[in-house]
Amino acid sequence: MGRLRSKSGCLTCRGRRVKCDEVRPMCGQCSTKSRFCQWEPTHTIFRGYRPRGGSSSAAPEERDGDVDGVGEEERDDEEDEERTRGGSSSFNFPTGNRNAGTGIAEFPEGASSTATGSHATSQTHSPFFASPPSTKASADSSSASGASHPFHLLGQLQRHSESYSSDASTSISPAASGSRIIPLPTVDPITLTRTEGTLVHHYVEYLGRWLDCTDASRQFTLRIPTLVKHCPILLGAVIAFAARHSQDTLFADMAYQRCINLLIQRLNLNSAMHDESLLCAIVILRFYEQLNGKSPLHILFTGSDPEQHLNGTSAILRASQGHTVDLSAPTLRDAAFWVYVRQCLYTATVNQQPPNIDFNLRLHPIPPPQDASNPYSEVRRETAWANNMTWLCASVIHFCFDGIEVDPSERLRQSSVLWDSVKSWRANRPSTFDPIWEHPFGEESVFPETLFTADWHVLAHVLYHFSCLLLIIYQPGPKFAMRPGNVNSKNTATDALLDHARVICGSCKGSPATVPRTTLCHTIFIWGPLMTDPDEQKEVIGILAYLETTDAWPTTWIINALKSEWGMMED
């Protein structure tokens, strides 16, 4: 006989009506199913009685005491369908004072618990930062908070969220239920405010290319602005990212908190695993957090592990992706996967640990050359070659940092295979990946100057040299330990490493794109100690400082770490 479900376990297991072993931060059920393990905040919550809608032939003990794993997936499908069906529309939302364009129903405090069949007049405003229910309590709360830190507003936003019922036929007062907003995609587009529209435009103009740096079809730049009008969570992620980049910290934090509040609730639905807009929102939120210098998704995930957000993205990807991945990224989900891979490279290199990537995935072959009159085929090939180098670099990082003890001959074989793959990429890549111009040194730089015609060309070039650098450092076999403080020109291996590092610096400095410079930020943790020339050190610090000044990417901590490593005097 199965064990009865717990009433004090994680919210994920309770929502799914399965037994939770209450192990924190990740319970056994969520760990086995690769689900998000969400826990209630540590404060007392009083829940009112909420009768289940409709009739049921199941006995009371069968309804209240579900058994582990019995009918779990069937219940998921039924619950998802119940939340989204209704009439001829693709999506149906609760009645009440409803914003039809957002999928978010707003109920005043103390609303009646009676069912209603009428639909309220559609609103045209955006769901973000809409005024909370106009009651004396909320007014007092607003006046008390004033211009305080936006984190103080989270409680108010959560209370506003609790006034929504996910039941498609009944309005439940907030005092009598623990309901939450389930921000499903909407049919009717959201009408943005001027501020939100300006921030979405800022994202398109400056930030989309951060995510499209290996995607020649520019899906995150061209498709996201349309999708945000139908997905409140994605809208929140975009405006949080754009507001943070434009130094509007207050607005950015408010959007972020609101977005996380909705995201937590959305992830409780089984259909979340197949929602590409949700996946895009999570990878965009990661960029916000990197600009903000905060630990990743600390509200959504517990603990201080800097890869917790990547674990969440990985869970969604693995649940819905299958066993193959397309290098040419024909869909937005594929494009989001490659953004995720690059984010893994950053974290893995800084912490010198294996990236959180499933290397059992099989890659689709790179599309062969086709008729030049078909521009889309060339776009797919460009994307595939750039992502191929990204995957090779991830494989090299995994080889270097996996920490698994294997037979020396096997490790030597793995290194040889990786070297052959990296060199093969270099020899067979399209000629479009060649620099448009290069010189051994720049006019105003001590590093080689290299210019490319596309962001994915320069990033692939940088990742190629970084892969070579890693394979030299972690080459298996007997060798003397390197001592950066005693580097001299007679050390052939060190000279080769510095040559690759200088190419990386020159390529990043000569590129107008931000992502190559952010790549410099994490690769420098590998080759930085080897650079002893004062002029080169000064120029590297200048590149990093410029990145923080122009693109708000936090590099001060990296500069301080380098100065400490190099023994530079504080200014």
C-alpha cells in the first residue's frame, strides 16, 4: 500500500498530491522527476476551506489520501486541461474584474465566493505594476511603503496575486483560498504602458544581440517583442533586464519581483515544461541577475549555489527536448537552449567545474551548402557552425573540470579526440568565419587586432582559441607544474598559451558586441595569472572597466581579483 500524501511537504508535491519526504532544499519526488522543488515561506499561513468544484464519484479517503505515483501524470493532464479549456477559445480565465489581455483576473478584497457566468469588460493596461485592489488596507500599505526599497513591495504583489483563482468557473475570495495567479499565455495581446514599451524597445535595440550572438536568424531580437504581448512572465523578464541595463534599478527590481512571483506559480503546471516563452523568460532573467550582481533566482530556488538557475532551466529542457539538439536552432526553444549552454560556460569557467549540460545529447548534422539564392539555408549554416564551436568548447571544459578518475590512456584518447574536433572545425568552417581584417598588433593596442563581420563569427573565434588554451593546460601526461611568476620566453607551452590569450583580448576589444567581452570575463580566470607584462595587464583592466561603464556588466570584482593576483598596487 502506498504512503498517504503529506500536508507539510513542498508546494510542488502538495500541488501534485504525492507524498513528499520533506528533504530540503530538493525533496526526493522533485529530484527523481527533475521538477522545481518549491517550499512555503517560513511564516504562518491560515488557509480557508475551499470546496472542490463539481462532483466526484471517488470516496473521501481516496480524494484526500492520494498514493505515491498513482495516476500522477493523468492528474497533471486533467488539471492542465481544466485550467486552459473553455468554449471555443484556446485559453479561458476566471471571471471577475478581468484583464482579458493578460490572463490575470483582479478581485477586490472581500469578494463573494459565488460563481458567475458573465465576463467583465476587458482592460487595456499591462498587468505589471497595475494598482492593487482599491481598499483601505492596500492604500495604507502603499502609503506606508512610500519610496522604500522595491523588495518591500513583494508582499503587496503576492497579496494581489492571491486574489486570483485558477478555477475557470468560480471566483473565490482571497480570504477563503490559497489561490494564485496562473499566468498562462493569452490570446488577446497585452497593451503596454509607455514605460514598458520603451523598455521593450531598449531590449530590441541593445540587448537582443546578447542572446542572439550565435543565432544568425536573431530570434531573441525579432520574436520576443511579439511574444511579450501574450506572456506576462516573458514581459516581466524583458522589462526587468532592459530596466537594469538602462540603470533604472527601482523599476527593474519591481519587474523582477513581479515576474518571479508569477513564475513560481506557473511552474506548478505540468504544461510549463513545454512552454518556450517560459524557457526564454528564465534565460533572460539570468542576464538580469548577472547585471544585478545577485545570486541566481534566490526567490525561486533555495540555497546559494550559483548554478541553481541553470538547474531549473536544465530541468525544463530535459523534460521536453528529447535526445537530440539542432545546431542550426530553427526554433526559439532551440535558440534558448544555446543561450543556456553559453550561460553554463560562464559559470563553469569561473568556478572551474563541469558545465551542467547533458553531453549524451546527439547533435543534428550541420546543414550542407545549398543554393546560394536561398538566404535562409545560409543563415542556418552560419548558426550551426557557431553553435558547433560552442558545443566543442563546452565539451572541452567538461573534459578539463569533470574530476572523474579514468585510466590515463583513456584520458589521453579523449584529449586527442577533442583536439581533432577543434582543429577540424577550424579547417572546415565556412570562409565567412574568417576575419575581414587582422594585424599582429593594433594602432592603439598591445594585442593583435582582428575584425569580423558578425557577432557569431567573433564569438566562435574566441571560443576556438579558448578551447585550444584549455587543451594545452590540461593535456594529459607527465609535465612540470607551471609557475606563472617564473614565466619566461623559453617556456614554449606558456608562449602558446599567451598567444591564444592575446588573440582573445584583441578579438574582444575589436568587437562592438558585448558578449565577446563577457566571454573575456570568464576566460581570464584560466589564463589571467600567466599574463605578466604590465602593459598587457593595464589594457586588460581597461577592457573590463569599459564593459562595466558601457553595458553595466559588473567587472569591478574581476578587476580587483586580477590586481590581487598580479600584485598591483591599489590606486
